[in-house]
Amino acid sequence: MVDLYNVETYNADTRFNANYLNELERMIRKLKMEWATVYDLLNGKDNSSFGWDEHRQMVVAKDAIWNLY
């Protein structure tokens, strides 16, 4: 790779924006927040009305419970 760089045939254009690390960190923070919300729904101290539907792969509850949440 050093030889390619030295003879100027190496193309360093990776198509990443200069701020791609900031964007990745933002996306990871958002994912963690969303995961924490789902985790709290299913495992938190007030989770008695929420459950997980294995078939549909989603959080389930009665409509009245969703309206209170």
C-alpha cells in the first residue's frame, strides 16, 4: 500500500464524509436510547402490562395500556 501511495496510484477517496465518525456516534446513541426504551417496557419495574410477541417480533399490550403509556 505504501508503494501504491508513493507512485500516486493509490486513491484515498473512500467516499466517507469528513464527519462520518460523528454521524456513526449519533446513530449509536440513538440506537441505545431506543433499545433502552424497549428494554424498560419489557423488563422495567412497571412492565406488567407489556409483553413480547415472538411471531411478530414486537412489543405488545392492550390498547388501553398503550394509551396510558
